[in-house]
Amino acid sequence: MQSGKMRKQGLNGKRHAGHLPGRAGRTLTEVEVRAGVFRQPVMQTPVLVLNASYEPINICGARRALVLVLKGVARTEEEQGQQLHAARMNMAMPSVIRLLEYRRIPHQTRALSRKNILLRDRNCCQYCEVVLTAAELTLDHVIPRSRGGLSTWENLVACCHDCNRRKGNQMLHELTDMKLKREPRPFTLHTSRHIMRMIGSADAAWRKYLYFEHSEPAA
Ligand SMILES: [Zn+2]
């Protein structure tokens, strides 16, 4: 998951947060992170990020989550059960963190990119429904570019090379044997939350935050 947006918001939040640790504490953290004291495999484990309202908004690496907690931007809500031992501190590794200040999240935060289109379509060819690796998939313009189709969320879908070749420059209504599995839509927060659910399904500590507003069964 791309966390660029979060990163920017986290840094902005630093200026407004009212519970910053002292200057010395913050410097220690940054020096230690940069010096690689935190460079352990556990630092890459995914951490669920909640808004101040407990709404899930992102996933980031444990290292990023620790920095947000140490800067006073977020608080640990659930722990991983592992301790981090550094020169001058002992910290429980977070599994879920919550931002201390509410951030307004725009409805569409995802950049239009190949990676995000494949994420939205879950690496599944939208015509024949075969699931492949990202490298084995291409993007198809539903209305071909040669016929005025634009590169938009609504006109780009994940597609296997076979289907892409078969479709060529034709419009869907000209083909009887090909149709879209589902109508392509922008990658909304709802879609991201769905992906968070899939990623977080292994982590029991995430479940209560990911399902709290929905009663639908787990995928
Ligand atoms: Zn296909």
C-alpha cells in the first residue's frame, strides 16, 4: 500500500500535535532510526493506522508507525507482542496505531497508476477472470485509445495479454465473447478498506477495527 499521503499528513501533524516529546527525545528517535538501530525484520510488519475517530485509514510499516508514536502524532492501540530493544528505550511494537488528531480524508486519495489499477482489480483479468502476477498483467483501455478512450479509473482495467490481444482496437459492444467482469470505478476509500481487510485478515488484532461499521461477513 502506498503511504505517501500518510507520510505527508504525519509530518504536517507534527506541527499541530500538542503532545510532542521534548526536543532531545525527538532527536534521539530520528538519530536511532537513521542509524539503523531499528533495522530489524519486525520493522517491516504492517501496522493498521486509524483516524482519531477509530476509522481505519491506512496501513504502514512498523518502523513508520513507531516514528509516528514517538513523535506524539499517534498512539499505540494494539501491540504485536514483541518488544523493541534499543540503546535507551524499550518499546512494545505496535500492531494498530491511532492518530491523536482527526484528519479529514478526501474520498478519493489514490493516484491513478498501474499498481493501483491492479490492486483495485486484485490482479484479476477483468475479461476472463484469470488471476496472475502483476508482471503477467497489462492494462486495457476499455474504450481503446485509438477510438478516443481516456486513461481514467473508469476506462482502465487489469487484463491478461491473451484478452488484450483478442480485444485489440475493438469496442466491447463489437465483441460477443468478451465482457467486463465488473464496471471499473475509481479507487475509493471503500476499496482501500476492502484491501486492508484482506491484508489484515491474518492479524486478529485488526479485525475489530476493520469490521466495526460493517456487518457483512469476512471475504
Ligand atoms: Zn484475460
